[in-house]
Amino acid sequence: MSDQHEEPHTGPVKTPKQFLTLVVLSFILPIFIIIGLVNYITSQNKPAAGASNVAESTAGRIQKVGTIQIKDANRSLKTGEEVFKGQCAACHASGAAGSPKFGDSAAWGPRIKTGYPALLNSALKGKNAMPPQAGGEHEDLEIGRAVVYMANAAGAKFSEPVAK
């Protein structure tokens, strides 16, 4: 036989305590490294998505909450027909975006049955594709006159609202 004597394999871990410490550190150390990397990446000041520079993104975040409109209080109120031609005709003359056409009794019939207050509320607050009209160029009374003008053209018998 041969005289060669083979030594058993040895490594850096000699005891079970060292082995347990190595196993625990091999799981905990990567977690702390990941947490550190996430904190490093997210702590930097970054502009908003799509902003070309920091000034634009800051201006977008601190924009005004409301606006002030100055109207001439002494101007005469417009009639329903004038408001219709100036604002409502864009959609109601052609029936754009599903709006009822001016004078179309079949389309206006179900709406007229809901009554003038419901129609005025829809005009002031908006409905479906129609944007809200309140607070725009016209007074609420003028919008009400336009609602009466359009509804009466389709067969309603609403009386025109008057200024108080």
C-alpha cells in the first residue's frame, strides 16, 4: 500500500458557533445593504416626471389654488338668445358630443320633464361632456335665460327668470 496520508478538508469555520454566526450574517448583511442602497437612491432631490428643469416642477407644485375674476357689475344682462348664440350654440346647434340639438323636441322631451331647476343645475355644474358654466363669462341668471330659451324652443313652457 501507499504511504500517502490524506489530511481531512478544513475551512475557516471550525466550530458550530462560527457556523451559526456565518449563516445569520449571510442573511442579515444583504438586507442592510439593500436598505442602505434604497435610502441612498430615494434621498436625492429629483424633479417631477416630465419636467425639463427643477424650476418648472417647483412652479407646478406651488401653483395658485384659485383665481379672481373681475366682472363689470354695471353691464346689462344678456338675453337667453344672446347667451345661446355666444356660448351654447357651439354644441347645441350641431348636437356635438351627444348634446340635444336646438329645437329637437324628441331629444329635449325627457330633459324638460325633469323641470327647469334640474336643467339649470346641469347647465351650471356640467353634465357628461358639457363643462360647467357657473362662474364663467355669464351670470347664473343669464345661463338660466339660455336654458329657458333652448327648452322653450323644444316645446317647454318655462317662464324666463328675472333679475331680483
